[in-house]
Amino acid sequence: RAPLPMASPDDHDSFRAVTKRRLLVDMMGKVNASGGGEWKVLIVDTVTTPVLSACCGMSDLTNEGVSLVESLGKGREPQVHLDAVYFISPSLASLLALCADWSSGDIAKRLYRRAHVFFSSPIPKDNLQTLKKCKGLVASLATLVELNLEYQTKDTNTFTTGQAGALSLFFGDNKPDRAFTDAAETSAKRLATVLSSLGEFPSIRYGDKGIDDKAGTSPAAAVAHRLHRTMLGLTTNANAAAGQSYAGGSSQLSTCDVLILDRSFDPIAPVAREWTYEALLFDLLPIHHTSGLYTYEITTGTGVQKKQTVIGEHDSLFKELRHEHVAFALNALAEKAKTFGELNGRLHPKRGHDGTTGSLKRAVESLPRFMEAQAKLSIHTSIAASINKNLTDFGLSEVGRLEERVIFGEATSKEIIGLFNDAQASGDKLRPCDKLRLVLLYAASHPEKFDDTERQRWARATGLTQGDLAVVMALEKLGVKVRKPKTSLSTSAAAGVGFKTTKSKRPVVHERKSGWDLNRFLPKVNHLGLAMDGGSLSLSEYPELGGDGGQPGNGPTAQPHGSPVRSNGPGPGTAGGAPKTPGKSARTARPNAGTTWASKNRKPTHSMGSSSLGSDAEFGGSNGGGGSIGNLTGLDEQTAMTHTAKKAQRQHHNKRSGSVIPSRRLIIFVVGGVTRGETREAFVLSEQLGREVLIGGTELFTPETFMAELARLGGGFSGALAKNDDEVDLDDIVIE
């Protein structure tokens, strides 16, 4: 078996482009070079199907000579005149299915002419022996390569390891057990294939303490240590295959920085409502949370028609608006619709219009581009109208304001119950999932507020079931202190503390500086990314693996690397958005529902009209008709200037070639799952720091899928939550 050499570290194309090239050039190019024939059959299994569909369309594969894509686990028609390209995981189940294709001693009865086998990760020795025993396969084997590509790209800065349900495996009651160990091994193995594809060897920092506050017990630590061992093994194999000597150990020079966290580091972010266009699209509309397939209806002259489209980065309009505040996005779409209406009038002049031949020719030439752009705009105006309708119908503007105040400790439980009562009295449709979300945010930001009596009170006030409230109690599995501490006279006296108890502090919440309403909450990953970049991340809380004497963040205050594992260091870093530890709740009346999205003194940076797509005046009001999100990171001026200077320093020019030499990548990985709000921060940090920042997780959450996983973690069932999307199948491959 030949391990494929790792990609060049100097290749800094976009993350998704690198991944695509691994499949089309490193895999299919190798098959074509070995005489694989004009047409081939590509066979994938359940692990590699989403890997392939995430970055390649059918047209890409057809250009490389793939005539058919089939599933290894399903029955297939013989194609004895074609070579078969197997892109599969090295699991025992996949190996047995592979051998079954070549088990016949009669060559005429085999399915394909020759086999080109590419494993998505290193094959275990025992499984390799199974492969060798299949004489029919060995005789027909043209290629056997460990491609090391077992992650799913979500966009140019985001990936997952495709481990749906990993939250329960990492934070369940029985950890660490065999399921925990296997999940950690899978995460490390697949994260190693990310680094291998990028040609990187990491300097690793990781959250060390588990929810028991003991060092080395966190899921992040389990993955980090396994990742370090895996990378040493991969590099040793790659160097051996290239005929290079390698001593191993900590002397391997690192080329990038990796920060491994687990979901307990910020339990608020998965539930907090993000108000960007992309976040609300996946939060409110019936869109497949993994494939991005969106089904919608349009009304035509023949009636209502159902349409389907895939939302992703191939859509330039989505790419333009995805991270913008929803108020700006809706206004921008309204303005674009108005512009297209005017352009349509010029392209289709009224009868009797005296147009010149040249103007008619230009109109005809521009018509296809116009029609394509109009079709995309039609999709997004439909999405915008649906988002606006949901926000209006379910009163989410007022709910969102209360959610934000709850997060920052500025609202009480009485205000939450008051909102529920007001909604019931006025007949508003407050959804059960929004009620559960508010209670979750309250529990996550206000520790030690629940006991059996309180649960009964919340059940009566909200109409939520005990199964729903069990989801709230499951936050304790992520380290949140939900329950009130049990105290008694005897235990207090025995402890010598009288009746006093130490109350848990509220979590530190970082605040974004923004002129938009409902845009204050800043995920903690932004703060940690900035601290990692600036070298102020605490080595006691985030130890280091694989240091080499360089500066991890290329910053003037970065901690020097040293021994393979370093755990002593300064206190927590202070870089990032303005931290705010919620104080006593402000017992004030809820703000007026008529508050505008943008502050009155905000100076918009985009010049857009004030037309609106919906009836809610908050979307597209006269004083909020424009502007980008503004300062997304919440840095003060001095910190922003520091990072701007670093950005200029890092992207220095090569004196000989004049090309820009990119700085070290920063890769953040969240064990247990990452949120769309956190993926947005990767784009923000990349722009601000002048270095490519990638973020990944075991899966990509929407608030509802996270709450469903939390219900599963707590061993209960929540009727307030909708059914999850089905798993990705071969049919979900996007045909472009």
C-alpha cells in the first residue's frame, strides 16, 4: 500500500479547492495515469459519500471519466468492460463488501475489469490481512492508496468530521467507555486527514479540564493526544515512502496552529439566536441542515408549483449576503428586486419603441445572464419573504430581544413568564421550541436556578412537558450547574460554614460592538481565536502539544514552544470582544416592540434603498435601510489596530518573486459539534488577522438539531422539537 505524499505546505488555495483537487487530481488523475480507460465506475460507501458530495458535482466527475457513481452497500449491475474506482473507508464492513465484488474465481462473473482502491484513512493491519486473503481482488488490483481524506467541507472555511450524535458519546454518563474512545479515535483520524490534505503538521493547543474540573479529562484532551500521535505516524509513513529519514518525536517542525475545544466551552452559543441571513435561513425554514436542499413554492399562471434548490457557496447572491444582518439582507434584496424590475423594462421595451440595432443586440446578448441572475434573485426573495413571515407570525423580534437580555443577565424569570403570558393573552403563536430555547438560555446563563419545584413552576408557566424540561437539565452534562445545590443544617454545620453556600458565578459572555439591534452576543470562539493568535491563551488551561520553538500566532507576545506537552503558563488571555459577566438582573420592563433594528446614530456603509419585503416596519425602515454588519469582533480600537498591524506584517512579500507569502493557518475544532454562528467567526477572524482561519466540528448544528441532541443526551424526549433531517444518501450528491 502506498500512502499518498501530503500536499505541499506552500499550496494555500481555498480549503474547498484543495479538497476538490485531492479527489479529482490525486485520486482520479492517478487512475487515468495508470490506464484506467476512458470511462470508470466510482464506488463510495456511507463514510465517503458525504465527503465526495460536499465538494464535487457530477459534472466534475464526468470530466474525469466517471460515467457512474454507485453505493458499495447496494446491488450493482456488472460493468465488466470498465475499471472500478473504490473510494471507501477502511472499515471491516467496507472491506468485506469490496472483497465480495471480486470473490468469484471466474473472471467473466466479476463485476468490473480492474480495481483502483483508495482508502479515506489509514487501513488497520488486521483489515489489510483481510484484503490480502481475497485472491480475486489481489489479482485485479491496479491501485491501492491511502488517500487520507475523510472530512466533509461545508464552505471555504468550515468542515466537519461527519459524526452525527457525537455529543452523547463524548458527554454521556458512561464516559470514558469504548464508545467514547472510538469516537475520539474517529475525530482524531479525520482531523488528521484535514491536516494531511493541507500539508500541515500542527502545534496543538487544547482545552484540558473536563466538566469535573480535573485536568486531562475533557473530550478535547482525548482528541488532541490522539491527533498528535496520528500526525506523527502519518508523517513518518509519508517520509519513509519518499525515502527520507525521520527521527520522530517532538522535533517535527509545526506549520500551523490547531486549537481543540469541546462543546462545554460555550453552551450558550448553540442555543443563542443568530440574526444573520444564513443563520435564520437554517433556523426558521425547511432546509436540509446538511445538504442545504431547500423546497419552496411559487405561484404562476398555472397555479402553485413546488421548486427545489441547493443553498451553498456556488450561489453568488447567498455568498454575498450570508453573514449580513438580516435587516440589511432583506433591504438589499428589495433594492436588487427594484433594480431588476427597471432593467427588465429596458430589456423588454414596449411595443412601438424605436430601438437601434446595436441596443437590441446588446439586450439579446445580456438576456441569458439576466435570466440566470433573476432566477437566483427569485429564490432569495422567496426565502426573505418566508423569513420575514416567520419573524412576524411568531413574534420573534420581541422574543429575540428578551433572549439577548437573558444571555447578558439583564432579564429575570418573571420577565420570561410575563412574555409567555402576554403571548397567550394576545393569541400570538409562540412556538414550543422558542419557549424551550428561552428556558435553556436562562438555565445556561443563570446557574443553580432549578429544582423539582422550579421545574413544576416552569411547566405550568410555559406549557412545556417534563420531557421538554429534561432537555434543560441535560445542560449539566456540558458542565452547566442547573440544579440548586442541596444543603441541610447537618451538612452545613459539619462543614463549619453555617448556612452559607458558595454560589456559582454566571458565565462570562462576550459582547459584540455593533450598530444593529439583536447583534450583541459574540460566540466565545472569537475570543479564544484572538487569544490564540496573540499568544495570550493560558497554557495552564490550554496545554500545548507539538511545539517547535516558533511562535504559534506569529505575534509579538506569543508563548514560545518548547517540550511536547506544556501546561504551565500565564492566566487567561484578554484578547477578543468585550467580556461581560452578567451582574444582578435588571428588573425593568421589556423594551418596546417597535424598537428599530439599527441604532439611530449608525452611519451605514452601504447605500441601499428603504423599500421593504414585508409588512414589519423593522425590516427596511427609513433609518435602517443599509449598512453592513460593521465591527463584527467587538474589539476596541487599540486591539483592532494591533491585529491590523500584524495582518500587514504577516502578509509580507517575497522579494524575489513579489508574491504574497501567507502566514500560518489557524484551525479550530469543536468536539461535540460547531454552530453556524461560530463558523461565521472563522470568516471574521480570517479577515481581521490576515491569516486563514478554518473551523470544524464533529457535526454542524442548527439550534434545533442541538436541542434534539441535548434531549438525547439527557435520555428523554422533547415534544417541542421537530424531527431531525434524514441522513445524507447517495441521491443527495449535488449535480451541477
